[in-house]
Amino acid sequence: MEFSYNPRKATQAVAYLVSLSGGSMDLWRMLKLVYLFDRACLIASGASITGDSLDSLPFGPTPSRIYDNTKAERDDRHKDKVWREYLTESINNEVRLQKAVFATNELSQFERDIIKRTWQEYANCPTDELWKVVHSLPEYRDPQGSSSSIDPEQILRAADWTPEEIKNASRDAQREKILNQLCR
């Protein structure tokens, strides 16, 4: 199952999360919380908020393109231009908002609520506990120093979705991806 990645929507989702923490956030905490809110949305609706590819890395499950946007040494040609309108790259493992006021028009109220609930659930969770949470998820496999893809279908199966429900969600994701490509 593959979703349609929308750079503006993904950036707005991350900016909204970072705003909930006061305008700055530890990079690794941010990546884990983005993973958790995308996962929660997937289980609730069969769709992802960010549409990002999900990877297992040694430090846990991670949204791939969002992580790339945070890397200062990464070539700008491989980053979403919209990221810099909203957020900084990681500086000393911290990501900050560029402006206190920013648009969230790409996000539905349902999506903002999931992001906010995720933040509220884990805001006071110590980093080592958050690490344990994401490493204990059924879809996570330690890639032994490398990386491997996480298929969203693994998450849905672990959440007791039926094969028919997963097939329908996959079909809907494919349809959205095609429509977004046609509308560019």
C-alpha cells in the first residue's frame, strides 16, 4: 500500500505538532510522534495524514521524506521546498517553527484532532519510554544498522483489519495517488 505524499500537507502537519510543543521539538521525538499520528490515522481511517513512506531505522519507525527534510547536509534538490517556509532543518537535533502563525488549511479537523491527541498522549512521556513504545510496535523490525520499508498493510493487519478492508483501503490509496498525479 502506497499513499500520495503531499509536501505542503505533511509540512503543515509537522508544523502543527511542533507548535503544540511551544515552537521547537527534539528531532527524534518529532519523528516518532509523526509516525504515531500517521499510524493512528491509518488505523482509524485507512489513510495517512502525511502520505509519507514509513521506514524501520535502528532508532525506530520513521517517516522517510519528513526525516530527509530535517537533514542540514542533505542536498536541497531532495527536500520539499515548502519545508523552509514552516520549519528549520535540524540544528543540534532540534526542529523549530519559522513563524508562530502558519496555515493548516491542508489538514482536516479530524487530522488536527489526531495530531493533538497524539501530542497529548506522549507530551510528558520521557524519551526512553517513547523509544520503547515505538520499538514495541508489531510492524517494527530492527534493520540491524540499515533501513527497511514498513508496509501500511502490516499496521492494518496488526490492528485486526480484515483482508477485504485492507484491500479497499489500498484501492482508495491508489485512486487518490492517481488523481493527485493527474491534478498536478
